Amino acid sequence: MLQLTSIQMRTAALVAIALLAGCGKKEEKEVEAPAPVQVGPVEQATVHKIVEADGVLFAKDQANVMPKITAPVQKFLVNRGDHVKAGQLLAVLENRDLRANAAASKGQFDQAEANLRSTTGVTVPEAIVKAQTDVQSAQQQADAAKKLLDSRRNLFQQGALARRLVDEAEVQYAAAQAALATAQEHLRTQQSVGNQEQVRSAQAQVEAARGTYQSAEAQVGYSEVRSPMSGVIADRPLFPGDVASTGQPLFVVMDISRIVARANVPQVEAAAVKIGQPAVIKLADKQTEVPGKVVVVSPATDPASTTVQVWVEAANAGEVLKPGASVRVGITAATIPDATVVPATAIVPGEEGGNAVMTVSGTNTAHLKKVELGVREGDKVQILSGVSPGDQVITVGALGLEDKAKVRVVQPGEKDEDEKDSKDEKDDKKGDDKK
């Protein structure tokens, strides 16, 4: 074995001591190195309480156009996706039999009107004239019988005429008076009751004929299916020649110029939602947002889901929003000005299960502070208690950091010294390898 000289042993000892000293310093440096963190200020800002819920889009107005008669479809004038106006003709049903029935009813109506004109202009006046003539004739006969009776009474008083002839004259006069009374009553009846009843009867026939004719015309009109509103044809299930039934929609017309999102809001959050509050409808792509407002808040809670249905209405420019699509609704239920807020990344778990933030003092020491949270909007969280505006809170690097630990504040994008040293060592190693 080789024998080491005293100088060699002394040199080896010094090298070992130097290595041990270097390792101790490196371990001490690793233990005492402050953790790099990023900080942000506690600010005062306006935040909004946003109530969010999933919803489904519906048209603002919709009409199921059902035919009022059952008949084959003669022709369609529109197709699915076409825009229509209120009152526009959409389809025509077979109606030849209905038109023939309407023509027959029109003839009966014209006949009834002619009968009314004849009754009021000819029949009734003729009856009255005849009655008046009968009265005049009866009056003349009564006058003649009265003269005959008076003459015979004078002759009888003079003894020139037998009593029997006077009695006969009295009988004739009585009969003439009765005939006159009958004629006068008949005239009165014709002038009052008879005239009115005949006219009313003729008028009733006209009204009945008019009703039948109008009903027939309505049936013809029902064969022409028109749109009850302006909108777009969303569905047209039949084809020309198919039988349209009164119980089956022939068209579905939707007004999608404005759209309604029906969202089910949890009962706890629904208490803050009011009609008229601003809202936003977000499509599933999370890129399209349409502003709107709350128009309906259901007064009842769904017992199955314990949610309250809320309607948000919005303008649908360009018809981008389609009924039936799933959306996310965000309702601004409250606006809080001058709220104390911190970035959402500053919130860390507290020591007893609550929420906390890590603040940084002037000595670069981290302090764990319990906070009470309020409204959360995007990347901002309202702090009700625990910190004050102007405090610096750790936004990056707070997780796992102990209370009163030393920290080193770095700017976003700035690298840690250990990372720099490691990079330098790697660069040196690469240089040595190349040599």
C-alpha cells in the first residue's frame, strides 16, 4: 500500500473541510431562501352580483296554424324557413263543393230579399187598399139601409105603409151596420197587426237566408289558410294532396325577432332576481353574448327541482339565436359600488376551514389573514372583512406558504434566482461537455 506523506494528508483534510463547509452553506441557503411570490393591491371597485343559470331559448311568440275544415291541400304557397306577414295566404284547401254551396245559399238569400221588397212594396199596400174599399162599400150600404128605414118609418106613421115593411128595413139596416163594423175592424187589423207581421215574417226569412249564405262563405274562406302573425315558418308537416285535419297544425309560425331564454334559477338566488334587471344570454360556444332583461319571474317554485323559472328577453338581430338551443343566462341582480376587492387567485383555505388571504408586510413577511367573502364577479372577489384597501395580497405563490414566512416579491415573468443559478449551471455544463 502507498504511504501518504504528511503534506498530502494535510491537503486532503483541508479539501474535505472546504467541501463540508460548502455543503453547509448551500443547505443553509436552501433553508433560508425566501419564497418568490407575486402580489397585488386590495382595491375599491364596483362589482355586480351575477346570478347564473342554464336555460333554453324560446320564440317570443308562436302560433300553431290549424285549419278550420278538413280537406285535402290543394297547394302550399310557403315553405319551412320562409318569412311571412300577418294575414299572408299560406295554403289553399280543396273548396269546389264549398263554393257551390255558397252559390246556392246566395240564390236563396237574393230570393228572400226579393220577397221582402214585394211584401213591403206590393202585398201589404194592396191588402190595405182592399180593406179600405170594403169599409167604404159597407159604409154606403149602411147609409142606404138607414135612408130606407127612415123613409118607411115616415110612411108607416102616415098610415101609408104596413108595419112588416118597417121591420124588414130595420133588419136590413142592422145587417149593414154589422158588415160595416166588420170591414172597419179588418182595415184596422191590416193597418196595425197584419202589416207588421207580414213584414216581420219577410224580414226573418231574409235574415235566415243571410246567415246561411254567410256560413257558406265562411266555409269557403276557411279553405284559404292565412298567417295570424308575422314571423318565420318553423314547421310544415304536410305536402300538397295530404288531408289537412282540424286537429293537426298545418304550419308553425314563430316570431324570432326577439327571443326568450327560460332559465331555472336556484330558489336561494332567485330572491334577488327582479323584473327589469339587465341580463346576458351566452351561447354554448361561450363567445356569443346577447344583452337582454328579465321580463318574467315565476311566483311559484318547482317542487321537483326547487328552482324558480325566470324569463330573459333579448333582441335577436340577424336571427342568430335559435329556439331550442341551450344557453347560459347571467342576471345582474345587484350593483355594489366602492367594494373592497381582491383577485380571485388570492383566496386560499383558512386555518379552520374558512377563507383567507396572505398579505405581505414591509419586511417581506407573509401574514395569513382570515377573510369573509362577498360577491364574486369574474376574477374579482369582494372582501367583507379581514383586509383593507391598499394592503398587498399574494396572488401567486400563496398555496403552501406558512404564516410569517419570508417571501421575495417578483414581477410576472421574472425568474427566480434558483432557476437562474440552475440555468447557469446547465449552461456551464453544456460548455464543459463541448470542450
